[in-house]
Amino acid sequence: MIDYLRKILTGQFEASLCMMNECLETCTQEHWDGKIAKYPFWHLAYHALCFVDLYLSPSEQSFTFRDLHPQGWKEFDYPSRRFDKKELTEYLVICRRKAVETLASETPESLERESGFHWLPFTRGELHVYNLRHVQHHTGQLSAYLRRVDAALQDPKAMRWVRSGWRIST
């Protein structure tokens, strides 16, 4: 059963990140700073990736800040600088690799432990589902924004739904 659960979670993390990657790759320079609610496109993507990275860690104490987080936790509220497409697509690759590695190491016991984050009072297993919902929520915002501002992306085939794994479904 644990192998089956790992396979499902990995497939859905990869699909979610694949869809976010398509948003990042598709976004033109003209729209990189476009507002989604009160934040620029790039900031929303950065936010989603920071939390993917964080919640794949065993706990908040074990989270390792990267060069993309020069001010530590402050970066999670508002980044200290603007990030470009290359930086965020590279960060997405790091998050994808971390997801695959983290999920491969989960055991039935580890999934039943507390999340490791005091503000999320549920198990690590539920944390993975929560994390998936969070990244997909923001990917949906990025995708909807791009469809709204770019007529070429209004075609349903322009940005496809990915069912599972790191590939575009046909």
C-alpha cells in the first residue's frame, strides 16, 4: 500500500509542478509583473514554490534556506527582490527533485507523524495533500491570468491539464 501511495503522490506533485512550469515558460516578459490580486505573477509563483520546498521538509526547524531566501523567513512574506523566469524555473526543478526524493523516503510511520509545522495541526500524510492543493491553487491563478491577458492562450489546447507525472497529457 505504501508504494501505491508514494506513486500517487509523486505523480500528482509532478503533474502540478509540470503545469506550473508551463505557466512560467509561457509567461512573456510583458506579463511577468502583471498583477494577480495584489501580487505580481512572478511573486505568486515564488510564493508557491517556497511553500512546496518548505512543506517537503521534515519540519520548519530542518528547512534549509536557499540563495533565493537571503533574508530567511522574511522572504516568505515579501521577497527582497524580483526574480526572473530562469531563477524560478530552476527553483521549480529543485522542488520537483525534492518532492520525488521526499516521497520516496516516506514510510507508513512517517506519514502518520505530526506535520512538523506548528501552524498545520495534522499528519505528514495530510501535509502532502495540503501542499499539492496549495501549489495547484496558485498554478490555477497563474494559468487563469495568462489566459485572460494573452488571446493565444484562450484555446483550451494552449495550456493543457496534466493528469499525472512530468508530461503534458494529450
